[in-house]
Amino acid sequence: MAIHDLGYRTWDGVRTKGWTRPLYIASSGVALVWRRRWLRLMLMLAWLPIFVPALGIFAFEYSSTEPEMLQVVINLVGGPLQRPDLAVQLMTDRDGARHEVWTLLIMAFFRYPQLSAMVLLVGLIAPMLISYDLRSRAYLLYFSRPLHALHYMMGKAMVVWFFLAMIVTVPALTLYLIGVMLSPNLSVVHQTWDIPVRIAAASIVLLVPTTILAMCYSAYTSESRYASFSWFATWILGFVAYQILTFMGTEFRRGSRGSFDVDYDRWRLLSPYHALGKVEAWVFGLDPTAGSVLPTLILLSGVTFLGIFLIRRRLIALLSI
């Protein structure tokens, strides 16, 4: 009988449940990323824009006793937020406009500062999640355990989702709670109960396809800088292309004597920034454009499922070598 048996042995220990395995990957990933000082500073800075919509909600709720506050909200809604129809409604039916004012302020918070912070945060975190494992061969250590490719992908994605929720979902829910606490009574909860649900839905729209796209870039290179470059190039080139094409269409319409409409929805599919904005506005019930949101939903769903397929295929190919 051999003294030292170096062959494969069966595992006699207790295995964790399959659905909990991504949590261990996510917890270790969050702990590693959290060590970076610049990330903690960025998370704090990402909360600063919350003061603008919070002041808007504060002014709206106190306008019942301070009439000059109402004029501040009217100027904000009719000016920077570009909703003159809502500004007119505020003059005649303030309480009836509460739901739409709150939603508009929270959606603007989603749409502008936090979407930009999301692009930067994902571009700095997600590209290194898989590429580092490929470069250091750490993925072999992961898959030496009873771990499926989908478990690995979910665990890595949850790392990004955790930090994105910290700068998007949690601040938005905080805004809603601020509005409830500033209201004269709790009857506003009955009037605005759907806003937290819309925040959760908009968060899913924002977090899932963007994370999968960044992870797809990361899975096909062992150099995280190439994945980061691809990520930022996708957003910048898409944004610039949308602006150029819509600007050219607008100028052509102005110079043409006949009727000509700019198809903003068609060019929106080229820009992730504008595509996400379209769906988020639809989720919040504030979509101002006449075009259908269905093509944009199909695009984001296609990016998500195609990205999952490509990442899984890449991992299986690496393990088959």
C-alpha cells in the first residue's frame, strides 16, 4: 500500500449551497476593491450631487407655507429640467404635482450626475475583475472548486453592483425618504408609493447591461487597460456620434423648406448614454419623446444576453485547454 497517495481524492467536507457560492466571490472582490483609497474618495464625492434634488424637494414641501419657495421650484422645473407644462401645473395644483415633481428630480439625479459617475466607476473596477484573473491564472484556483461559470460571472458582477448601488440606488432612496420626512403628513406615502419601485427598476436597467458589457471586455483580454479603453471608447464615441447625427439632422431641417423630422430614436441606439436615458425616463413615467421604447429595450436586453453568452463561452474555452 502506498505511503503517500498523490492521486485525486473525493471531497468529504460539507459543500455550500450553489446559490450562495457567488456571494463568497463577491465578498472577496468587494474587500479587495475597498482597499483602494481613491475608490472610497470617489464614493464620497458621488454623493455630493444629492444636495441639488434634495434642495428641490425641500423647496417644494415648504412652498405650502413659504410662497417664494414655490417660485424657486417653478423656475427649476421650467428652466433646467425643461418641463414648462409641469411649471404651469404647479401654479394651479401644487399637491397634485407632487408625484411628478419628486419623480422628475430623482430621475434627473439618475440621468445626469450618477450616470456619469457610473461610467467612471465601472470603467475603473469592472475591467480588472476578470482580466486580472486571466493574467495571474487565478481563474484556475476558482474553478478547482465546485464552481460553475455562471457562479463565477454572478460573483464578479455583484462586486460592481454593490458599488454602483452605493452611488445610485441608495442615494435615490435617500432622496425619497427625505421627501417623506419633509412632507406635512404621511399621506404622501399613498401618493408616491410607486417611486421606490421605479427607483429599483431604473437601477436594474442601469446596472445590469453596463456591468455585463464591461465584464465582456474584461474577459477577452489579460490587460485591464485595454478593457478600460474599450469601455470608455464605447461611451465617448457613441455620445459624440449621437450628437453629430442629431445636430446635422436639426440643421438640415432648419435649412429645408419642406417638412423633415429628426429621428432621435434611431440614432439613440448608437449611444449607450442616450439609450439608458430613454429607458430610465420610461421607467419613471417621464419619457418626453414620441418614439417607442421597445427598440431600446431590445438593444439593452441583447447586449445583456449576448454578453453573458460570450463571457461564459470564453471561460469554458479557457478551462478546456
